[in-house]
Amino acid sequence: GENVEQHPSTLSVQEGDSAVIKCTYSDSASNYFPWYKQELGKRPQLIIDIRSNVGEKKDQRIAVTLNKTAKHFSLHITETQPEDSAVYFCAGAGGTSYGKLTFGQGTILTVHP
Amino acid sequence: NAGVMQNPRHLVRRRGQEARLRCSPMKGHSHVYWYRQLPEEGLKFMVYLQKENIIDESGMPKERFSAEFPKEGPSILRIQQVVRGDSAAYFCASFPGQGVSEAFFGQGTRLTVV
């Protein structure tokens, strides 16, 4: 089955800096890659996703890139703010069922004012 | 996505008791996925259900765990004879169907086994 590795496990940046989180996946059949933000005690919330027919996607300060050949994808957050502090999870899914997600281990992002 | 309702939000059970977790999907969604999140870990897929059918239970422990999604009513995740290692947050995600769309997560049930 699919295996998703996520790095780093913790990331500390100053407000205004950029943050980059990287994930690799093992199953070449995976074709859907969402990123979730989870605040303490709350549910995961989708912040951006990308499908395998696209190499890059951007939404305001958040962007995701996908390299299908190398089987890795990355989350980029620019102009970070303290409210960006949370745990971020990457995930992968394949086939026609995008609900069966394999999650990475998570990255604790701390943005210092 | 406030439409995915899970209850209870917090559940405390003594070792050996049964835990029943409920998930009502968003209106119009007929697919439900259950995930478990151990402390400081990512979410792990448990089971995928459609109305009256278990589609994929490859992530379910072999014993003590069961799930159902009846024709009427919420999806139920049932854990019999709970042990301390079952303490976790259990999330369900609702989906409109196969194809290109986002899964919506409920608020989760935090199970504590004492």
C-alpha cells in the first residue's frame, strides 16, 4: 500500500519568513495530494490540494508543487503569520476514491512574532 | 463542513467496556471513512463504508472493532472491551461519492480509556 513520509517533524520560523514542508510517496498510482492544517484539539481542515495532472497550484500565501517522477510534493507558505502555527499533514490517495487517504506524520509549525 | 456531525465529542470508558462512536455525514453524502489519530501522530485509515455496505476495512484491527452504516441513521464505530491503547481521537470523513472532490472531516470523538 501507499506510504507517505513527511519532513521536517518540527519547523520554527520568524513571522514573515517562508515555510516549506516536504512529502514523498511510494505508490505511483496515487493521484490526489491534499494538505491539511490541524489546530490543537480540532479537526483537520483542507488548505490546498493538487492532482497529478498539475505540477503546481497556488492560493494566496499557500502553494503546493508536485513532482510525479520523483514522487514528492511540497507545501510552501509565504509571509508566515503567528496564526499559521499548527500541525500540517500531507496525504495521498489514488484511484477514484479520494476519501481513503494515507497521511504523513505531520509537521509542527511554529511562527514566532 | 460543519455538516459532518460526530458524537460524543469526548468519551471516557473503563477498560473492558464498550465504546460507540457516531458519525452523521453531510447531507447528500453517502460515503463515510473512519480514521484514528493516536496522540502526536497522523491519521490512520480504518474503514470505508457506503450505506449498508463495508467497502474497505483494511485498516481495522482484526478484533474488537466493527463499523456499520445503516440505511437509516448515522454510521457507528464500535469498540468492544476497550483497552488503554484504544485511547485516541476518532475522526470520520464524509464524501459525496467517487471522483474528484474533497473529504469533509467531523470534529472527532476523543476516546479516553481509564
